Amino acid sequence: MTDLKPGRYAAIDIGTVTCRLLIADVGENGAITPVAKRYQICNLGEGVDRTNMLADAAIARVLAAIDDYREVISICDVPDAPVRDVMAVATSATRDAKNARTLLDALATRNIDLMVISGDEEANLTFAGATSSWPGETCMVLDVGGGSTEVSFGTAGATPSIFHSFDLGSRRCTERYLLSDPPSHKELRTCEEVVNETLSAWARQLPSDVASGERMIAVAGAATSIVSMLEEMEAYDASRVHGTSVDIESLSQLIDRLSAMTLSERMCIVGLDPGRAPVIVAGLLIIREVMRAFDKQSLTVSENDILQGMIATLAST
């Protein structure tokens, strides 16, 4: 990333579950250093899988978060380090919604030019950010969101050679399959089978050696929550999460534990944001099924994701 233009940039990611902000400085050597990070669980995609519409209340939650983020950007926009540019993207829920224009127009009045990006664009941006800590390595990147899941393969620092976006996400799968509290064994099995069949059908089309030897990197809230819960973090510590390895056995044990709990019990788990409790079981199931589909026994959790990819994009234009 040494060809990036130094300066301060801001990136906003409006996902199906969370709305996040990263303000970062790009150094002379291309290093991306966070200045401020914020996130709020806004659940923009609540009900979208069923109605194909963004709910008014969900849009209001996102707009409130954006108003907060604009203040943060203003505070960080100082004479010695002005914010050169702001990039805002929306992903699965907004892609699917028939009334997405309502959100875009509301953000435009706040001087936020929102881009609704495709699943392929999402995978490319995420790959760039996720692999930045492992330059030169061949990597597999997994991004489980609320409405979609992106898988990509390639060499860190380059455009991924293979990538795909699936209509599988933690909120989408929860609303379709995990309807009981706690979810029944039949519901869990159905969700697992649907995810596995979807992933395996695509994996069988790939060259037999495409995933061999690659580091599997998992990003986003479901993945980072694994480490936070396993480490029982009362206060989230990104430095402890980033780069941590998680094996499939530990993940399976965590899934068994969480899926046996009611929602109110999951909301009290140390290390899990209560707002993520309704969709965490489906999110972890998807991660495990990706590992199984590509015969991965462990994964590396990364704090870097689409936000760092967006910062790099801003600094390269």
C-alpha cells in the first residue's frame, strides 16, 4: 500500500446489522492508522428478507448513527490533519430493499453520498482491508454480514482472483430458519444444511487446489465476537482480537453453548454485545460451514475489514 496518498480519510459502512465509522491516517509508507472508530447496531435489515423494504424505524436508527458520526468526523477534521475525503457504502439490506432511495435521499440532505455496492465490490474492498496485516500471503477471506456472506481468495495486496457473494447472512438466516427461542434442533439442522449445500455447490466448481495452504481470515462482528466471548472480555479489546487463531472445535463448542440458550440468556454472555445476541448463532453457524466446505481446521480473526479497504480506496484516488 505504499502508493497511497498520505492524509486523513473517513469511511462509513452501513450494513444489515451494524453501522460503522473509521477515521484513519494514511502515512508516507502507506500504513493505515486508526484515529477514531465507532459502531452501532442499527439492524437496518430487520424484516427486509420478508418484505424487501427498509422499515422506517430502522432508517431512523441509521440516520441517528450517521448524525453522531458526522460530529466525530467534524471533531477529527482539524487544520493540521484535515479529513480529505469521506466514503460511505451500504451493503446487503440496502441492495435488496425496494425503498433504498428513501435512505439515500435522507443521507444526501446530510451531505453523505451513499454508494450501494454489489456483493463483488464488497468482497474486493473487504479483501483489501482484511489482508493488509499479512502482506504477500495467499489468503482466503470470509466476511459474514447480516444479509450476505462474501468469500474471496488471492494474494494480499492484490485484487482477489476468486470471489463470490452469497445471500446468506446472520439476520437473513435467523429470520428464515431459527424461529424458536432457543432454536430447536430441527431448525439448527435445517439452517446448517441450507448453508452447507449453498457453499459446497460453489466450492465444487473451483479448482481442487484453490483453498490449499491459504490462511483463512474471518472479519466482521460474528468473527470478532468469537474471540471476545472465548476470552470473556468485559471490555472489548481490539488488540487482543486481531490476529487470534480460532480452531473449529472451539467454535463448535461455542455454537452448542449459545444455541441452547434463550435470547435473554445470550444477551448476558460476557464478551457478546447484547444487540448482536439475536443473530449470533446463525452467524457462527455460517462461519463453521464455510470452514467445513473448504476443509479449514482454524481461522485467523482480523479487525481490519471493508473499512480499511475503503480508506485505501480513498487514498488511491
